Amino acid sequence: MTQATKQASKLPNINVPIFWPVQLAADMAEQGMALLARNVKFVAEESRLHGGLKPHLATAHTERLKLRTLTLCDYSAPDATGIATLVIAPYAGHTSMIADYHRGQSLMQTLRGANVDRLFLTDWHSATPDMKDLEVDQYLAELLACIDDLGGHVNLVGLCQGGWTAAMLAARFPDKIASLVLAGSPIDTHAGNGPLVKMVKASPMSFYEDLVASGGGLMLGKYMLAGWKNMHPEQHYVQEHIDLYEHIDDPIWLSKTEAFERWYENPLDLPGRWYLQVIDQLFKRNFLAKGKYVALGRTLSLKAITCPLYLLAGESDDITGHQQVFAAEALCSTPKDNTKKRMVPGGHVGLFMGARTLREAWPEIGDWIVAQRR
């Protein structure tokens, strides 16, 4: 008798009804082991996605300057000449990976592909306890050092919170700015009626002061991450876990999700004094738009900005509504024939790393930047 025959003889005859429960139990045991393996894989991946993966910039670059608040990253083509373009990434709790997210899905790669040859990015540092008392002026001063190191005359591309920083620099030092791109940037923070506008107006300063105090003088990234998630709690606390379980055996889906969570789940800490200054003077009292903000010893007027201006907003952006971005057109003195506005489908994050916007909008912006050299 062969080995296969011997094995077969040990199996119950499932044609006999009395053995059906035996076969059902065997099937359930096999499925149980598979289910256990799936659950273990799910738990391990959950751990990786929520803090186990560390952020990194996707594209090869060099470090031109390393300052206290940022590292100036150089993405330039070999032997590139002409006016430098400085991308100011958001300093709002997430890393600068938002501008260099993933190979084939990167704003920096897109701009280089559009022949923006001298190209640089601010890679912001997480604040340490000894940085808790830094103010906006310290950040502006280090950005000014970057601009001067790049020749003293640059194109600025401000992303989200990097946009009001760029606008401050352009208003304070207009002769140093060749052109200005503001993408998803809150310039008039009281424009529109989005959820962030409502939240900031409704929350007393004491709420933010208590958060900073509980962080030992820092605005901890984990607090901001919880706040962002609470804007869409059903997505972050329920649906994303269901999605992960359903796709746990899909390597393509996992790869894309890991890339996003590598950025999203690793927030930066911010200096408490800087954070409270921004909340109070920019978001609560709207000083920049009102011409009352004082930066590096001068009261800023956005009317001082006369350089070419490009404004990009997201149609369904619930962080920075298009009204806040497009308000810059009236607040700045750039002639209308030198101002471009574009609204794109999608929300806030998609403005900087959404595949469609990178494919359709940013090459045009790159061409526009290059055209300013003429």
C-alpha cells in the first residue's frame, strides 16, 4: 500500500452524514490558524503604521546649511545657475516630507522636472526643550540667512504655513524676492468659514496656553496629531483600521499606506512661544492681513509685495479654505496681469503630494517660475 493510500484510509468517509461535523471542525481549525496569522500580521502592521516607521525625504539631495531650526537641502541640478528657488515647507507639526513624499510622487521631483534647476527645501527640525522660547522672528532670521546664502534674491514657494512665512519675508524684504508662490497658505485667516477657523475662534487662548504648559513649554506634535484626527474621527479611529484589515495581504496598498503614515504619524514638536504667537497674532487677531504684524522690528504691509504672484488652492480644503489663499490677490500690490490663481480638486494635503495635482498643476507652476527669469 502506498503512502498516499495509507493517508487516504485515515480520512473519514465524508459521504456518510455522521462524519460531516468532523470535516466541519477540521475546516474551522484550518481557518482558525489562518485567521490567527492574519490577526498577528494586522497587529504588527498597526504598530508599524502608528509610529514604527520614520519619515525621510524621498529624493537624493545634499545639505547646504544646518541651522538650529532647519536644514537647507539642495536639490539642484549639477552646475545649475541663475536665481534659486526656495521651497518653504509647512512648519505646522509635520515634517518636510510633505514636499518630497515618495519617488514618483514628489513636489521637489516635479519642480526639477519642470527645469527649476537651482532648487532648495527647508527641512524643519523638531523643537527641543531648549528651543521652547523661540519666536517667529528667530525662524524668519534663519530663513533670511538661507536666502542670503543663496545669493540674496530668490523665488519663494510657500506651502501651507510656509506660505505666511514666505509672505512675511516678501513684505519685509521685497527686493530679495523674485517671485512668490502661495499654495494652501492662510494669508487672511478670518476669510471663509471652515472648521479650523471656527475652532480657533471658539477656543480661548487659555486652552492653547494649557496645552503648551502641559508639554513643558513645547507644543507637542502628539497633541496636534490628535487634534487633526478629531476633525475626522470616524476616518482615523474606525475606518482606517477596517481598511487596513481588509487590505492586509495587498502589498501595493500597504506600500502606499506606509508611505503616507511615515509622514502623518510622526509629528514635530513646536516651540511653545512660537506656537502661541502664531495662534494669537495670526489666527485669532489676523494681524498679517490687517497690516499690524511686526516682524524683525518692522510693521509688515502686504502691499509692499509687488513681485509676480501665483496662488494655488484646494476646492475642498478644510484646513485652509480658498478664500484665505486668494485674499492675497487684493492684499498684495502685484499687478493683476502678473498674478495667477488656480483652484484644483481635492483637499489640503493633496495640494502638495496628491498625484493628480502634482501631475496637472505643479508642472505649470514650475514653468511659471522659470518664466520669471526672462
